[in-house]
Amino acid sequence: MPQLMSVAPCEIVVFGGTGDLAMRKLMPALYHRDRDGQLTPDSRVIAVSRAGLDDAGYRDKVDSELRRFIPELIHEPDFLARFLQRLHHITVDVAEHSTWDELRTLLADGKDHVRVFYLACAPQLFGPTCVGLQANGLVTDNSRVVLEKPLGHDLVSARRINDEVGAVFAEEQIFRIDHYLGKETVQNLLVLRFANSLLEPLWNSGAIDHVQITVAETIGVGGRGDYYDGSGAIRDMVQNHLLQLLCLVAMEPPSRLDREAVRDEKLKILQALSPLTIGDVERCVVRGQYTVGLVEGAPVPSYQDEVDGSTSTTETFVALKVEVQNWRWSGVPFYLRTGKRLDRRASEIVVQFRPVPHSIFPGIKDSISPNALVLRLQPDEGVRLHLMAKEPGPGGVRLRPVHLNLSFAETFKSRLPDAYERLLMDVVRGNPTLFMRRDEVEAAWAWVEPILAALAASIDSPRRYAAGTGGPAAAIALIERDGRTWYEEISE
Ligand code: BG6
């Protein structure tokens, strides 16, 4: 059984409490934490929206949504009933002072509780919501605010949000969420790197040829077209998730697992990213957009059809070659790619080691595959080390690539918690180590912004790729030009 660290009594107030994120991620995560006994009996979840529901109506809604996302609930009626009793719904129009009374009254009952204000609403409401919280005397020393992405559209808007929220909450009370940091394998990357002595001596340009970070999705933009079309893959995935993964791979060992030490090291990597000029963008960035195709055997519409038959040039795929300009990583490219409606759902980090310098096996140097360490974020979370081995039997030495496989599900035989479970409990505990600090977010925007500007000024549109394929051919050319290839899973 995993060891549970209980958290202090808390009020989790979710603005946007009837929205997609609340239903798909936050309520299931809170249910699981409650089910495992991590929430104290007097902790409550208060959804805030303009939906005009009463508590009973909201509980009914969450009941049916939870059953969709957690099929095993059918066997857990008592846990479900207990969780539903924690839920309340309040209708607030954040701009209308008079509509805050009910929330004020409800929160007065738990004065000493930790207050988590989770802003799962549109970013333009972050500032006004914080102002409303302050004006109504709801921000205590024991309060924290959680900001969901998108955290701005560019550096200026990110700074504006940070200023508005920072006018009400101190930086240590602000939790900017990047749910990738809560994923089990991502946390395991820290353990793998810093709780084993084997890797660190090799973790540099002397032994590593290059690193690949892939987040491939089979889903399209679905009902999120309005948001996504103004955003695209670079803002939606690269500026945050992929850069955060890159930071964890590339950062120097922090002196301890401490909120500032870890974030200081990540920031140094963001600041060491080699800036991409307009010329670099042409060579090092490939954008794509999906057209109609077959995904998992089913026909799917094109991106343009999904966003109302528009002629949008928003990218749904991007591949980039990035360099970290510091002593450790000099000359080691990091290839990043992410896309929607691809042929597989797979998120992985591949650390590709250098080839052997010399083969003692006559005539077979070329068939010696370099070692690779693959961290699979999803699905089938785990770590895989690719090695060469001799095929058994007589008849000379025949070499074959094989792998050592550590599947977390098989090894630990327990349910892998969703990222939001860990992160929500960290907020209540007041531990921001796995959240982005203001300077990190702004450094990430500062690096991404010239790329966005160069692409906006370019006369080229994103390259079309059929849904259900591996993305545009130019992304393959991007890495093959350097004499390398994208990692393909090898079967046993
Ligand atoms: C979100 C993006 O942050 O991450 C989505 O906005 C994307 O577009 C999602 O689909 C991917 O998260 P996960 O956990 O499913 O890999």
C-alpha cells in the first residue's frame, strides 16, 4: 500500500467548477484522494460558476460525470456518497460585488482551514477573481491560488496576469500548474537521475549524442477549437509541458529537493536555451496541421473542419531542434515534437547515447545500435534501457538490440495516480516544488516569443499531414538531416 501523507483541513474552491477540467480532472482527482483517506472529514470542495445550481444539482452533475471517468465507482457507493457530501456549488459573477456574499458566508465556517482558490476559468478572469477575493476579505495567510494554463498568450500577457495575481497573493502562495510535472514518470526522472549513481557520470555531452522529447496524441481538438485555434501546438504544449520536461532532463543536480533549489536549476536551463533567429526557425522548426484521415481505424475530420470549416493556419503539430548552451550540453541537440491526431498516443523522453567508438566484432559495427534510455510518460509508464546482446547459439557472434524494461504498473502493482492528485495535495501542503515560478514562466515565453513572431511573419503555412500518420515528412527530414532518426519502439 502506498504511504499516505494526510493534509490539513482545507476548503478547495474551484472557479470554473462546472467546466471541462473540473469534471474530467479535478473532481476525479479529489475523489481518489478522499477515497484513500487523505482529506480530513471537515474538508470541503466548493465549486463556483455562473451555472445557477444548488448543492443537490451540482452533486447530481458530479455523480454522473464521475461515473463516466471512474468506471469502478459502481463498486464504491459509500466512498462516492461521502465525497458528494463534501461538494457545494455557489453562483458568483466575479465582477459583481453583491454576488460574493454566499461564498463569504460559507467560508466563514472554516476560518482556520487552508484555502485553495483554484482558477480553472478563462485567464482574463484571473485578475478580477483575485481582486474579488481580496475585496471580500477571503484571502488569509493560509490561502493559496492555483493558476491553470494558458498563462498568457505571450510574454506581455503572462506578465500582466502575474502582476494582477501578484498584487493580491505573495509569490509563495501562487501555484502555476503544469500537470506534466505531476506525472509519475516525470517525478521518477528526478529519482532516476539523482537517486542512482550510475547515470550522472554519463549525463553529459561526452556520453549523450542527443535527446528526443515526444508528446504524441491521437485526439484532435474536439470541442476546444475556440481556445486552440488562437493558441496552436507551440503555445499549448511546447511553451509549458515540453520545455518543463527538457528542464528536468537538462538541469544540474539541485542541492536538495527544495522548492527554490529545483526551480532555480530549471530556470538556468530556460535561460541557456539557444535563441532561434528567423533563419534558425526556417531550419529548426517544422509546423503541421492535420487533414482528414483514419485514427485507430475510424475516419476523422480535418482540423479546419473541426474549427468550423475555417482556413485557419494554426499548427496542430510542431517539431523543433533546440540547443542548451552550457558546458554540460554543448553540441547535444534536443529534438522536441508534439502533435494531435497522430498514429499513436505516446509521450516519451529518449536519451540517446553515443555509438561505440570502435567495434571488435568484425564487419558488424553498423549493426550495433547505440544505447538509449527511454522514459515512457504514457501509456504504460516506465523506463526502458536499450542494450546490445548476443543472440544465443553457435554460428558466430550475432548481435541483437534488446531492452531492460521497468514497467511501473507491473513493478509496483498499484494504481498510478493522475498528475492532478499529487499536485492538488501539494497545493494544500503548500509545496510549490512541482509548480512553475513566475520567472520560469516568463523565461519560457521570452524564448518562445521570437519563434512565434518568425512563424507569424513567414509566408509558409503549416504542412498538411493526414490524421493517423506520424506527422509531416519534414519533421522526419529535420532530424535525418543530422544523420539521426526519431525513436521507434522495437518489439521484443
Ligand atoms: C493540455 C493541452 O495542457 O495537455 C491539451 O492543453 C493536451 O491540448 C493535454 O491534449 C495533454 O495532456 P495529457 O496529460 O493527456 O498528455
